[in-house]
Amino acid sequence: MPQGFFPGIGFLLTNHWRVFLTGMVTTLIIAIIGTLLGFVLSLPLVALRILPTSPNDSKIYRIIRGVANGFSKVYIQVFRGTPMIVQATVIYYGVIYLAGYWPAFIAGITVVGLNTTAYMAEILRGSLSAIDNGQYEAGKSLGMSYPMLMIKIIFPQAIKHALPAFGNEIIVNIKDTSVLSVIAVSDLFYSSRFLTTTYYRQFEVYFIVSMLYLFMTLSFSALLKGIEKKLHVRHHVDLPTSQTTPEVMDL
């Protein structure tokens, strides 16, 4: 490896670009799948927090609701109150201790998904609470059951309002996958450590790594802004000609 900062950068990119590319692909796969997993798991979790109450509820339903609400609160507090690097070690080695070996790659996706679930559940709950009560009354006046009301009217609006925050979670997860190196997940950061131990030139290696993380986060930020802009424009174009939405929205 030649002496000098820029010659060293050129040497690493020319001779070891596969290491960086493989690390980037692994990082993106874990971040995207983990975020999608967190989104899917957050839906039932937030549903447990907003189960409806009524004076006519049976004692069994009240107990079930209390247990479900308590579980949801504890889950969110635990995963929001502990660092992901600690969660990764506890989950990875805990599963090994209880059930035996499992791949670090799968463990990384699991950790990111479970961690993201807690944050997305709170994001989605905040979006649900911001929806006007008239939407609930409109659905009830149309004879909708509570599950149908949530699926057809409430959740679609809440997800649209929470879309920017969901996009931020993907960007955060792209950066936070670096902590998964503690369980030997071959993401961008962990893969680059091979080069530092080979050439003992940490600065050039980690400079390239930082630029690649910046490239990924900026690219996803631009992509998500474009998607959000298109959805915003489509909403304003389609809303006046809709045959069903205004009937609900105006109530």
C-alpha cells in the first residue's frame, strides 16, 4: 500500500472495492428488511395500545386489554431504553444459549427489526392520536366494525402522516447497523476491519467507510423525499374526484 492519504485511498478503492461493495449491500439489506419487519410488527403492537373501551365491556375483555396494553408499554420502554449494541449481544448470545447457533446475519435483521418496532409503534400511535375524531364517527355511521374502521380509514391516514418519520428510521438503521459488528455481522464497518488489520492504515479505510455511509444516507434521503412529494401531489390531485373518500373526510 503506497504512502500518502490520496494514494492510499486510490489503492484501497482499486484493489478492495469488492470488500466495500459487499459490506454496503449487507448493510442495506439488514437496514431495509429490519425496518420493514419493524413496521409490520409495530402494527399489532400499537393496536394493543389503542384497544377501545366501553362501560359494557366484560371483565375478561378488560383483563385482556390491560395485559395487552401493559405488554406493549413494557416492550417499548425496554427497546427504547437500552442501546442497540446491548440488545444485539443479549439477543444473539441469548438465543445461542437457549437454542444453539444461529447465523449472525439473521440475528442482525432480528435485532434491527425488534428495535425498530418499538420506535415505529410510538410514531404510529402519535399519528393515530392526531386523526380527527370525526373520522371514527364517520366510519361508525357507515356501519363499519372497529377492525374494519381501523383498516379502511384510520390506519391508511396515520401511515401517510407518519411516512417522513418512517423514512428517518430507515436512514437511522443504515447507520446503526455498524453496532452489529459486536456480533460479527459482516456489514460495511465490520468488513472494513479486515483491511485495517492487513495494512495498519486505519484513517484511509475508515474515511472511505464514512463517505460510503454518507452516500447511502443521502441517497435514501433524496429517494424518500421524492416519494413523499409524489404522494403529496397525488393526494391533492385525486381527492376532489374521489367517490368515497370525501364522504368520510367531510364528516
